[in-house]
Amino acid sequence: MAESKSFGIGNLVGSRFGSSDPSSTNDVESTTSPYANSSRAAHPIITEDVEIRGEITFSGRLEFNGRFEGTLESGGELIVGESAVIKGTVQVETADVAGKIMGDVITTGRVHLRPEAMIYGDVKAGVIVVEEGAIVDGKISIAQPDRPAPDFANIFSRLSKGEARMHRSAAQPSED
């Protein structure tokens, strides 16, 4: 059985393709993406012919179009291209998804699900944008710590008491 290792994206490129210089490989490109915001700078892209198992960590922005099994973590932005297939947990700052993910997607920021996106797992984010056609087979949770949940028990307790008064009033005959 092959040994699983954890690599930063720079090390992954160097160890996978025999060079410590990320610019010397054809499998990781630095370009702009059709999914990325055009006002942002170019970023590394892992192409669809790359298959990785283990753990990927990175900073900044990464576009992933290959096949991956494991854990993907970053304080940055992940772009999951249309040809990408990921099996495992994705935990990043923001995610723009057009590919397939079997596992949970957890972000502290925004998740944007493109029409081609297919997620078979839970999605938890501060903001979620779901375009028509995207598939999520799991629980969606939007968590914003600065917006505490209402006290539903108190609200419904008051409503129940008010509703009981209305029913009693309606049941009593009018003295007209």
C-alpha cells in the first residue's frame, strides 16, 4: 500500500513532478479561470489529468480540476472546476464549485455552487449561493456568528398563550 503524505501545494508540485520549481511543470498552470473573478490575479491550476490522495493545504487561491481523495484545507479560496472529482472533506475560506464533491464542504466565508456542481455531503458556510441546476444531497447550514438565533421557545410560548386567548374569545357567544 502506498504511503500517504501531506504536502503544501508548492511541495506537491515539486515532489510529484521531480522539480522544486512549480513553474517547470505542465500539470500545474498559472492562469485565469472561467470561474474566477476577472479582477483578481492569476492563480495556480491543477489540471484534470492529475490524481492525488492524501492532504492538500495551500494559501491564496487554487483551482482544482483533477481527482482528489482526502482532506483539502486552506484559509484561502478553492475553485473546483467542472471536471474535478473530490472525495473527502473540503475546509476553506471560500469555495466556488462547478465539479463533484463527495464529502462535506465547510467554509467560514462564501460557497458558490455553479449549475454543474454536485455535492453529496453537508455544506456549511457564512453565505451560500446556489445556481439553478446545482445538486446538494445533504444538509445546508448557514452560520453567521454575529447574528444569533432568535429565542424561539420564548416566541412560541407567547404565541401559544395569545392563540389560546383568541380561541376562548371565538368560542364565547357574542352578547349582541
